Amino acid sequence: MGDKRRRFDPEFREGAVRIVKETGKPVAQVARDLGINPYTLHNWVKADRERGGDGEGSGALNDAERRELAHLRRLKTETAREHARQKAEWEKERAELEMEREVLKRSVVLWVKDSMNR
């Protein structure tokens, strides 16, 4: 008894591959959602990568993408430094406020003791 193979039109294949690429979901999950064999979808994605896949997924970056990536990495580093500086300032301010609170607590206690002795 021969197995009847399902045929998928090119639009369906391209759509399935695009879902994998754009959503970042695992191939197995997308295949399950679409009701197809995960190995079939894996082969489609692999073939798309080998073809170049509209410039996506090939792994190679062009010059503009490399410059943008370097810029974003610098921006991330600068942002992290700024956040660390702000955190240090807030920690310092918090410590000062805690110290002031303790001084006020003690002065209230002394004030109450002084009031009770009169």
C-alpha cells in the first residue's frame, strides 16, 4: 500500500518559512500549528537559508547592518554606564535619607524622654 504524499503549493511553503523567520518560534511548534511534519518544515527553512532567503537568515551582515550593530552596541554600553551611575547616586541618597531618619528617630525619643521628666 503506497503512501499518498501531500503536496504544498509554493505560497504555503513561503508563508510557513516566513512564520518561522519572523516569529522566532521553533520549527516544531510552527509545524504543529500548521499541521505539517516538522522535518518537512525544517527542510523548507533550510532550503530557504541556502537560497539566501531574501537576505535574511544568511548570517552575513552587509556594511550598513554592521555599522548599525556597532552603533547599537555602543548605545547599549553607554546606557548601561548611565544606569549604573544613576543607581550609585540613588544608593548614596538612600543611605543619607536612612541616616537622617535614624537621627530624627533618636531625637524624637530624646524629646519624649525629656518631656516625661518635666
